[in-house]
Amino acid sequence: MPADQRLTLLARLMDVAVLSNEVHAANLANSNTPGYRAKAVAFDSAFQSALDSGGPEAAEQVEPSIIEPHTTPVQADGNDVSSDNEIIASAKNQALYDAYVQMARGELRLLGVAVTPATEG
Amino acid sequence: MPDGGLFRGVDASASALNAEELRMNVAAENLAHAGDTHRLANGLPYARQRVHFQTVLDDQGNSTGQVAAHIISSPRYTQRIDPTHPDADPATGIVKEPDIDPVLELTDLMVASKAFDANSNAVHGLMHMHETALHLSDP
């Protein structure tokens, strides 16, 4: 996979991580809103299968979508946000984002080395 | 990618910080008026206030993630007959008191305070992410 393709994929993953954190923030914001159902970003499995079957070109085309997973118990007011789940997922997500940033920095450093003329001595 | 500004997540958290703060203020106000029998211009004592949370929708009716809080008056009173009370109705001798349960108000205050902290942490997390991206090309 060429460097620019790796950077494109990393940028996509970072975009999705930000979107996912925005969704967690929205869920937390609505943790006391009657009738609100928790939202989540569906991306990882579609991205993985596109990468496996079609390679990086196919993976670049995968779009994240916002779904309502309905996996947590619904409270009496019709709300199913679990604040603990949201905080943990958001912390994981931030760690993941930091990892992507480190990888992107590594790629950019390599590119920097490639475009810098060698100095004498 | 779904559209939305760079700070959509921060906006959602900010709206929740406002809403939770309103909820804390209202709970404190209710608590302060527990047992307040003084009759106002409408002839009734202080009415218990409640905060109602609602998701803010966009033009297409989709959730924006933001939350709006409104104050709703909940005029319920307990009454007792006490004709010598200064706030008693002169005709009937009935004293009305707002139906406020201090335990309920205090738990509401605690829940709102915790939710406020959680949302404030969410803002920190999002801002940290944006900041790391800004420094991506630093040596």
C-alpha cells in the first residue's frame, strides 16, 4: 500500500473516530431526555470486510452510518442511554484516535525524509 | 460522512451543560421554597418548578444531538386548616403549602451534577482530539 493511500485510510479512520465521539457526546447530552434512544456509529465491520475483500480502494469508499443499536435496557422514561457505557466507549475512542495520530505522524515523517535532500558529511 | 460542523459534538455537550445547570438551579429553588406558604399575587403560594428535557431536531426532523430544557410549573399543594396562620385564607382558614419533597429535589440535584461533570469531560475529550489533529505536522 503506498504512503498516500495509508494516509487517506488513516484520515478516514480519524474522521470516523471524531464522528463517533460526537455521537457519544450527543448521547451523554441526552442521558436525561425522555424517549431518547442511544445512537452509535456503524463502520468498523463494513470497513474490515471491504479491506479484506476489495483492498484499500474498496475500504476508502466505506461510509459510516449512525444507527440505534437498542442494546441497553430502556428505562421508565423511554430513554436507553447508559452514561457509563458512553464514557467508556468515548475514552476507548480517544485512545484509538491518539494511536491513529501517531501512525499518521510516522507516515508524514517518512515522507519528510523522502523529500529532504541528503546533506553532505 | 454525515454533515455537521467541526464542533457539533461540543455544541451537544454545551447544550447539555446549560440544561443540567438549569435543572440544578430549579432544584435549589424548589428546595428553598419547601414549606413556603406565603401567598403570591394569584392567591397561591410558590408552585414547584420542573425541568423538561427535549432533543433538538433539525429541519428534517432528525436529532441534532443537542438538548433543550424548559421549565414547567407543577402547581400541586398540600393543605391544612390553621386559621391563626398568617398565610391562611381568611374565609376558609386553609393554609396551602407547595408539594415539595426535599429528598426528591436533592437526588435530582445530585443526578444533574453528575451529568454536568460527564458532559464537561466529553467536551475535554473532543477538544483534545481536535488539538492533536492540529499538531499532526509538528516535528
